[in-house]
Amino acid sequence: MSDAISPLATPFPAMPAIAGVTLRVARAGYKDWSRCDLTYVELAEGTSVAGVFTRNICCSSEVEIGRANIKQGQARALIVNAGNSNAFTGYRGREAVEQIMDQVAAHLNAPREQVFVSSTGVIGVPLPKDKAREGVDAVVKAAPCTWLDAAHTIGTTDTFAKGATATAIVDGRTITLSAFIKGSGMIAPDMATMLGYIFTDAAIAPAYLQELLSAAANETFNCITVDSDTSTSDTVLAFATGKAGNDRINGAGCAGADAFAAALTDVCRQLAQLVVKDGEGAQKFIAVSVTGAVNDASARKIGLAIANSPLVKTAIAGEDANWGRVVMAVGKAGEPANRDLLSIGFGGIWAAKDGQPLADYDEAPVAAHLRGREISIEVDIGLGQGRATVWTCDLTHGYISINADYRS
């Protein structure tokens, strides 16, 4: 992880242990660094699993295999490799993943399709099978570690470890969710974000867990962007050990289903926003709220068009209330909009209403808002009831510096 911490960094939270989850880390040496880069999570038998994955068609073998294996609904282990994405590596990359799965499955005496593998880092370099083998040998024997250790270990260009937790009352019992994520650049998710892992002691059917995770991802991970680039490795997995002892949640009609869904979405939103706050070179966290669109999906597309605009993002970096750039981004989104109904604001202060600049618009309070770390942009399309909020960061010279030197 980077030595320079983002000014938007959030302290790692105190996260409770989850019964049926054991974390371990070790050093495989995928890069020339003196830090742990391999994370192993052992899960109790009967753990339900759900996942959302990138739709990047140049995805890694880890994603292809995970997407296939998630359908059987059970998990016994997770392995995360940091420093090498193992994407665009052909049969050699797939062999490395299968080797890890077989090695962990033999250790646990479990089916190999219940071993999930993720990798993150440089694209186009096959994961070294010798280092992977030795790393797995070491990590399964390592002492249990903390959530913070695991969160640090999966990082690459991240500047701070990211975690989130929540609780809910389900069937009269308190159930807990604890989660961690990595992600800083190559962030414009399409069904997930970089690498995120959610653990709960709730008893829940895999199919319903999948339904809830997909819905939560749509409202959270699919509403963030740093640079408009969708990773080849994006994965979010949710694991439910069932150790809380609640009656199993099989669908929306079960006791506590709504409470669990709300807690899961809350954790996903926390994680998603943390990724944006660690955007490469980020100095400002930006919330783009769109109302008045023809529907929610349209509102989100318009919001992402604004959030992905280099001109909007650099204006915010320069603390320039250039609302004309927001107008441009709305117009290029390809969604229904009417110039003469459009309203634009910053920090709750309208600069333009119904297609015209306000005659009494005072830029001074807007300029003061833009000097802060957390920025809001408000857009009302004026056509319907659709609404969405997306989150992004500004675009600075730091982003260029990090990515120009990424492989060195």
C-alpha cells in the first residue's frame, strides 16, 4: 500500500469477529516488497456464498471460475493474491488458479469449487505457481490475524485499509456483518467494484443472499467511479456462516429479511464510498445527486456521465463552480433531458433553474463549499420522478503520477 495517505482517509473501524470465519495472511512475494500479499479466509462448513463480478470481457480466470462456482452456493475458503491480477494470462493463469484451489481443498478436505480465489495487481503477468504454492503452504499454517491485517494485505495502490460493519435484529437475534475492500483506481464497476468481501453470521439461503447482494451492489458499487475504467478482476463476495442461530432466511417473507437487507446495503454503501475516498490522487469526495429523471436507471446514467467527466472532475479539483460543464455532461449522457427544464446546484445552492442562470446567483458561498473536502452537485432534470446518487472524486495530477509509474 502507498505511504502517502489520502486526505479523505477514514480510520479503520472496530470490527467484531464473525463466528465461523478465520483470517490468516502470509507473504508469497508476488512483487519485490517486504509485506504480506496473500490472504486466506477459512469458513465453516455450510457457509452460504453469493457474488457479483465484473462484466469486463477480458476478465481474469479467477473471475471466470468464481462466476461458475458461485452457482453451487457453498464456500469453505477464500484466497486473495495482491500484486498480480493474473488477468490476460491464458492457460497458465488458469492453471495457477486451479492449483491454488486444489491445494486449499486438499488442506480442508473440501470440494475445490468451494474455494474462491481473487487476484489484483498488474495485468498480463501469469501468477507464479511456485510462489503461489509456497504462499498457500505458509498461509494455512499462519496464526489467525485481524480484520485490519487482512484489509492491508489485499491492498495495492490503496493508501488506507478499508472496513465496514453493521448489525441487524433477525428472528430475535443480533446478527453481525463485517467486511473489507480494496480499490483505488480502475474504478467504474459493472456489477461489483475492485475486491470486496462481506462476512456475516446470519443463516440465509444462498439464492436469497445472491438476490440481496445483487440489489445492494446496484445501489452502491455500481454508483461509484474514480476514472471510468472497469477492472478485469472486479469481485464482491458475501459469505454467511449461519452461526448466529437464527431461522434461515429463505426469502423476503421471512422474519428479519428486511433488516438484514438494510444492513447488507449499509455495509456495501460504506465500502463503496471508502473506495472513492481513496481514489488515486483524490483530494475531494463528490456526491452527484440527480432528481427529476424519467426513471431511476436514467438518473444513475446521467449521474455517472457527470461523475466520469474529466472536465467536471478537474473543475472540482480547481474549486471552480463551472456549472456549464455539468450541463455538458447531462447532455452527453444519452438519456432523456430538456435543456429548458434543467436545474444545477452545488452544496445545496442553485446556480441555474429551469434552463437559465439565476439572476441573483451568488457564487461566493458555492466557492466556499468547493474549498471543502466533501462536495455535492445537485441536478434536477425536470421530467419525472427518477432519482439516483453516485459518488466520485476529483481528478488531480496525483492520478497521473500514480498510474504513469504503476509498474515500476
